Amino acid sequence: MKLPIAIIIGCAIIALAVFLGLTYDKRTWMESCVSGNELFQKDQAAQTCELQYVKSRK
């Protein structure tokens, strides 16, 4: 009975690590993109970067 629980916990840890890795990657990508778009207003630059990030991932 302990084996399935260990597998579930292992999968949860892996999923959490992947999720945190992706959010960290996105945050650093957004920061570099926003800092490169100082000419735009902050919110507009963030939206533009969001679109560029989504397109770059496809």
C-alpha cells in the first residue's frame, strides 16, 4: 500500500519542480523583455512581452 503513495508523492514533487521552473523561466524572460521595452508604458510592455513569450514557446 505504501508504494502507490510514494509514486503519487514523487509525481507531485516532479510536477511542482517543472511548474516552478517554467514560472521562473517566464519571470526572467518577462523581466529582460520589459527592461528592453522602456519606451513603452509598463502595462503595455508587459502585454507585448506576454504575447512574444507565448509565440516564442510555440
